Amino acid sequence: MIGLDICPTALPSWQKLSKLATTAKTMSLMEMFKEDANRAQRMAIEHDGLLLDFSKNLVDDTIWETLLELARQSHIERHRSALFAGEAINVTEDRPVSHPMLRCNHTDKQLSEDDALITMASEMRDHMADISEKIRSGQWLGVTGKPIRTILHIGIGGSALGPELACEALRPYSHPEIDIFFVANVDGAEILPLLKTLDPETTLVVVASKTFTTQETLINANTAACWLKESLGLENSPNSEHFIAITAQPENARLFGISESRILTFHHSVGGRYSLWSTVGLTVAIAVGFERFQQMLDGARAMDLHFTSAPLSSNLPVVMALLGIWYNNFLDATTVAIVPYCQRLSLLPTYLQQLDMESNGKSVSLSGQAINYATGPIVWGQPGTSGQHAFFQLLHQGTHLVPVDFIAAVNEPSSNHQHHSALLNNMLAQAAALMCGQTDERLPPHKYHAGNRPSNILLCNELTPYNFGQIISLYEHKIFVQGSIWNINSYDQWGVERGKGIANAIQNSTDGALEDMDSSTKHLSGFIKKMTSTAS
Ligand code: F6P
């Protein structure tokens, strides 16, 4: 990114796309399929067990070629080289972005030449493998001599969403005798009832926090520490076999009382929302075994190799990124729906909300200039078929254009033919209905479906650890390409600091000492104090 501060709206391709957008609004997808019998084959990419069908998008050859030209004129390949060369592309924190280095090896020269970081990541994985094997085999004993059989993972945002998604996605591979629980919210209604159901003698608390200063995580970790202290008579429970810390700030974990030998670290150049591949993934390795965690890394690495080598026109992250920019910046579609027809990926929309919206929800350029064009979209969704009974009415007949990413596994060992064929047929039907609509003139208006509603369909052969890793890496790089074209820093998150500061001010304020707050906050805070005292 160094020396690459390109305003996209100044590019000829961007200006051409603005003109082409008017034609797109009258485009008929069905007509394009009729005119080109080969469209479905031409606009599909098969790679390493994945199939992306992007033929149901509102693009003709001219628009598609112009979008590819936008990628070239934005120099995304030079940005990509800077990413993998370890340049400080996170310009506001003057850091490289090193999550891809967590899944490559010393021979992958096109992925990294930072041998020190690769060695550090390898040593980190060895430590993870050792711990996960000890726990899975029952060798890791609590203070009363019983083997650990429950993992309570405490963390929030990138320190929880990735591991929780991976544990859910890879549930068929999980250890039958080890239960995994995740706690993120500071709302005591999440952790307190849960602790009542757990056996402290066989519970290991994994506290994941890149900074080890996040208020919610520390409050939850302290509650877990008190629970262990009271139930096991442990004076300093964080300094026991019942606590592990995962952080980029080991000193803060030591200050919390966690033993040095049970603090796993990762490099500060790994972004929180990109940290699944680091020691933050320990809980995943415990759940499914380190070998399968490694397979997940291998899938992500395979996608990295694809991203760094495939031509732009058949490059999965580039294709998905360009289509997203087409809708977001030229067709006024400011949201994108993630609809996995795969219950094991039910947490994917939530995970991608942070990955995408915390990366590209920005409004200043790499050089700090105010931006006057749309950047990161609003990401939302839930699995199909459930979503069909929640928001598909709006997708079909609403006034908003919402591009949809459908994601599914062709084979699902956890299911059976009846269920799985119904699932996949519903997905195909919904994508077809969105595209073809129902435009019979004889229909009453309320039954009219305009159609021409775009979608991508991403299929994997089976949701294995490898294919799961590919899919996550695919979205990571899609987000990178979009941020690169939008000329923003996708790797900082200064927007989350203000709210934290005000929360601390309110939390630490004595009665009435909110003088510099707005009258609404003062009034609400006073009401809460009054009602809380009334209730207790
Ligand atoms: O949401 C803000 C954020 O800083 C995320 O980027 C991060 O994943 C999350 O909070 C948790 O931060 P930490 O891992 O430092 O506890």
C-alpha cells in the first residue's frame, strides 16, 4: 500500500461503471441467459473442491470487463504484494498484516519471506498441539486430580467469533467427551446461569483477548476466577491448571494472575478479527484435535496461494470483491445478505459482520482524506431454510436490492438424503426465484415479483476443516480487495474506542457526575439508578 493512495472515483473504469449502472437497472437476467446458453458455465469458477457460480449477477460482458479494469487500475496486485511482503499496510498503527503468515511454511516464498514470523507461528502451533493433546487424552488434570472435560472460552469479537464459528462448523469432528462453551457478553445472564451447570473440578477457563484489557472479557474472567476460588478453595485460581490466557499482551495476563507457562501469545500484527489461525484457535484444536486445526490452516493457505496466483478474472476473492463493489457503489445496494444453506455455518453471518464491517466500515482514505463514496456494506443474514421464513419476502418483493451469497456443502455426513436434498433444492429454488421473478401480466400486482435479484452460489464438496479454512480465507481476501479499491485501511478499528471510553466514564462516575454528558444520557442513567434501587 506504500505509495499507493489511489482515489477510485478518479479512475476511468469507475467513471465508465457509473455510466453503465443506468443500463444495469433495466437489465434482464433471464434474457441474458437466453442470449448466451453458455453463461452459467462461463460465469463459474471451480477450484480445489469449491464452485462459485456468479452467473446470476447483474453484469454483462462490458460491465464485467470494466470491473476487471477497475481492479487493474486500482493496482490491487501491488497492494496484494505489499500484504504478503509484510509491508506496514495497516498505516495508522504502522503494522504489517500477518494473519496469512500464520498458515504458511518456509517454502511458501510467495506468501511470506518473514522466516522469523513463520518460525514463531510454527512454535505457537507446537504449543497448541501439546496442550490440545494433553486435554483431549485426559492428561491435563485439575487441582483435584480429575481430567479437564469442559472448556469455558471467554472472549469477545475476534477473540471469540472465529473459534465459536469453527467449533460449530466442525462439530462432526469434535471430541465426544469434551464440552465447549463460549461466553462473550458482559451481561451476567450469559455466564452466571452457565457456571451453575458446570463442574469446576473438570473445567478449564480459556481467556482470549488480544489486548487483555477488554472490559467485558476481564469482568467475565474475574467472575470465572471467583467461581473457581469459591468452589475449589483456590486462593489464586488464575494461577492454576484451570486457567489459560491467549493474548498479544502477556504482561497484562501475568498481572491478572495467570501463570507464565499457561499464557499463549500471538504477534500484535495479527488483527483480532483475523486471529482464528493463531493461538486464539486453541479451543478449536482442543475440540477437533490439532490435526484438523492444521487442515483448516491448510485450506486457508490453499486459498492464499490461489489468491496470489490466479488471474483476476478467475480469482475467487477478486471476483466476489468486484461484484460487491458493483452493487455497493453503482447499484445503491448498501447491504449484502450471507445465507448459508448449511446449519453448521449458522454463525458465519455474525462472524462476517465483524470481519467485513469492522474492516471496511471506514470513511477516511489511506492518506486521511474524507471519503465521498460508499465503503463497507452492511452485512447480515441467517442460515437457510430458516431465512426463507424471516426475510425472503423483502428479498423477493421489497424495494431494496440485496445481493445474496448462498453457501452450501454438496455432501453433509450429519444429514440424510431426504433432509439434504430438500435443503439444497430450496437454495436452488430461492436463487432461481430471485432471478426470474414472477412477471405474468395477468397476475394481480401484489403477486408480481420483479425478479433480476442477484446472487452468488458458493458450493463446497463437503464442509471439511480444509474447505472451511478455504471459505474463511476467501472472505478475508475479498474484504482485502474491496478495501484496497476503496483506498482505505481495512486493518484498524478506531471507531470502537469512543463507545468504550464513554462506557468507562459512565461506569466510573459517582452519582450525578455526568456533567459533561448529554441530557438524554444523564436522564437515562438517573432513571436506571432509580429503578435499580427500586427493584433491589
Ligand atoms: O470490537 C473491538 C475489538 O477491539 C475487536 O477488534 C476485537 O476483536 C475485540 O474488540 C476484542 O478485543 P480483545 O481481543 O483485545 O479482547
